[in-house]
Amino acid sequence: MPTCLIDPTPDAIAVSTVAEDAYAAWLAAQDAAARDWLAMAGFKGKGGQAALIPGSGGRPRAVYVIGGHEGRGGPWAWCGLGAGLPDGAYRIEAELDANQAHDAALGFALARYRYDRYRSPSAEDGTRDGPRLAWPEGCDRDAVKAAYGATKLVRDLINTPASDLGPAELAVAIKELAGASGAQFREVVGVDLIREDFPAVYAVGRGAEDARAPRLVDFTWGRDDAPRVTLVGKGVTFDSGGLDIKPASAMKLMKKDMGGAAHALGVASMVMAANLDVRLRVIVAAVENSVSGSAMRPLDVVATRKGVSVEIGHTDAEGRVILSDALALASEDQPDVIIDFATLTGAARVALGTDLPALFCNDDALAAALLAAGARTADPLWRMPLWKGYKPQIKSSVADIKNDTDSPYGGAITAALFLEEFVTPGTAWAHIDLMAWNTASQPGRPEGGEAMTLRAVFAMLAERFA
């Protein structure tokens, strides 16, 4: 947890908070000196802006404008406070309810996130504390710490270059998280994937086996007779596209192709920190999709754990192939809910853009709960259809199904239909297809790896299994 959140202190500068649409009325109620000061400073009262203004006895006070437009609610509405004030200790003057207090503290902390593993220390390092905020009254500090820690975990993993985060290193990160909570950890590596019936994971990862062996990582936490929640993550630590190689422009961000695995870990960390009464299971298929003499080829037929044969129409549609084994394993102990996370398709980004993850779900009640939780936490998803009319497109003439289609349309839907083949009918399942990356910096959301749907999924689980 960053040191920017502090215990209340008597010398903290008071911050007045005002909604953007109420700023004009607030300004009119201030004294002439304050109005003149803000005018000279060019302060426009836009959402996310903060300013110091003279107070009584020469002591400054601050004002922070909370924006209300779409995409800037929840903690994001408060990120400007952490980014827009000079060094010093601050306290929010207004009375906040528990949710507002949580969002204020989390947003302030997220505004201070930096990924600096590879940066040389600057002359300023260690010489300034930056702005610090007194914990708002009524704030659940543990919940804020868990949400910030989960977000940081996801961002840090995604931001790490593939040179330092291959399948083995991802497995180490998973093992550390599992060990810290006393979870039972298991890992199947290399040719043992064949022996233990994970042939699809091995088929995708064998192209990099000599340097970066593929693996299936599996851990469980919680009492055995609690409701069963299983999280599945796509862990492609780098995706060249395989023999159907990507162009350089499309390959550039492929260190983030393990973003689904990172999200499964982030949600798991929040579940364990909150000690939810569930039997949690996390399954990650971790591979590198490389070009080599042993890489899978177009029109190869791959076996899967479920016994469904898959024709490889395109080697760059590898994420759904490794998830086939992971989802089959996830279904075997009949969990109450399975949620998988994957940076799966460009088609989902074409449909919804980079900020809005696509939700596919075979259970209307689960989908409604996830959407409602996303709205409450300002962590949105958008439901897309598992349209059975497109299912013939993934039928193969030589195998049971194929991993791509001959159509340029509906690619996110056909990918989800492919995954559904490996979920036991009757099991509540949600598939989240997300970008896991900020393409440009915004307050609290720097360019780079991003956690999406963490708070929504955790809020749904907390409500459902409280």
C-alpha cells in the first residue's frame, strides 16, 4: 500500500469537495479573495481539478471538483485529487458515506501508482513525499488496501516485459500469492502436460518448450465444503502468433497477452484478503506462443482434455486452445460458478473499444449480478450474446471443431462459443474478454497494463457468497 494514505493529522489541509455541476454555485458562495485567486489561476472548475486557495490566517485550503461524466465515477472521480495537489497532508472536509470514503481513498492511491521497476533513480527520489491524504472517516482500510494491492498486482504483471515474465516466472508469481494465503498449489510442466491430459496446453506451448516450457498452474484455497468458485486465466506470456505470425505492429503489445491470468490472480487476492467463505480455485494455462520447428501448424488437429478434437485453422487463435483444457479441468469438480478472463479477441475491441470488457455468460442471473456490480463499482462490463446461430462457423470438416472461422465477422462471439464447448452444461460460467491495457494515460490510469472488472467480479462474489 502506498504511503500516500496516512492517519489523520491536525495540520492536514482541509479539502472542500464539490460536484462539477455545482461548482458555479459553490464559487458564488466564496469570498471575493477566493474567487479572485481562482480566476487568476485560470481554474475552470472541471471534474478532476484541484487547487489551493488562501485561507484564514494565511493558512491554505483546497478545493477539489468531482466530475460526474460517464467513465469517471467511483474511484476514478477522485484520482485528480491525488494527482493535482502539491506536497503536503490533506483531509477531506465533507462527510462521506462508506462507499464514497472507499472510492476517495482508493482513487487517491491509484493516482500515485507508477511502474518503475526499470527506471533509474532520479535526483528527486526520496526528497519529496507528494500529496498525502488522511484516511477518510468510515473508510474500510482493509478493503481499500486489498483493491489497491490487487490492481497493482495486475498492472505490475502485465507491465513486466516478456524477457522477465515467461511461463515459469508467471508460475512463481502465482505460487507466491498462493503460499501467502496458505493455498494448495500444483504445477504441471512440459511433457507432463501430455501425461496428465492437458494436450492442448502442450500443443500451443511446445514451440517454446526448450527455453520456456508450457505449464498448467492450479491452486485451491478455503474449506472444501464451501461454495465453489473457480477462476481461469489465459496466461500467454508472449504471443508471436506462431507460424501464422503477427505483423510487428500487432506483436508489439503481446507481453500483455497474459492479462487474463493476471486478472484471475487479482480477483483471487481480493477474495482471500476478504476471507470470503468460498472454496476458491485458480487455474492458469501459461505458455509462450512461439515460432519454431516444433510449433503447431495450420490445419494440425489437436486433442483436448475433454476429448473434443480441435483443428487449428489459425495458430494466432491460441488463447482459446489453451483455455479449452483449463475450462475442462475447471468443470470437473462441478463448481457453483466459473469465471474466465482472457485477452482473447481483437473483435471484442472493435465492438466495444479498449476500455469496456465484453461479458459472455450462459446464466442470466450471473450476468445480471456482474453487470449490476460493475455499475455499482464503476468497473463496467457489457454483455454480448452467445448466439448459437454462429455455432456452425466453428465446425470442422476433419475434427470436432476448429479454432477460427472463415468469416471476418462476429469473432468475439465465435471465440466464446468455442470456449463454451468445454464447460459442462448446467455450470454457471462467465467469460470476460478484455484489453488489460490503457492506450493513453488518464488520472489514476497510466498508459500500460490495466486491471479491468476486478472490483466488479469481487463485488459480485462478495454479495453472492457473503
